[in-house]
Amino acid sequence: MAQLKEFANQHPNLAAWIALGLGMVIMLLIAVRHVGLLPGQILALVVVTVLLAGLCVWIISLE
């Protein structure tokens, strides 16, 4: 646990990106459970979601 805190202190934007991306991907996977998407479509949504999380963290860090 101490290593995670140290990593978050040294790389706050990257840690925020990982945490936000993980949360967003979990919500996405729950939302598309019964939609019937193909695996390639789900993978594309996951990639775009992770990129969106990175963009959100970058925009917030501009202040």
C-alpha cells in the first residue's frame, strides 16, 4: 500500500488516469453486458473510454 501512495505522489496525473479509467471501464462493461456487442466492439469502446479518461485528467490538470 505504501508503494501505491508513493507512486500516486510521484505521478499524480498518471495515477488519476489509471483510477478514472478503471472506474469508467468497469461502468462501461456493466452497462453493455446485455447489449449484444461483438468482442471487437467492446474492445474499441474500452480503448476509447481509457483515452477519454486520460483527456479528462489532462484537462483538469491544466489549471
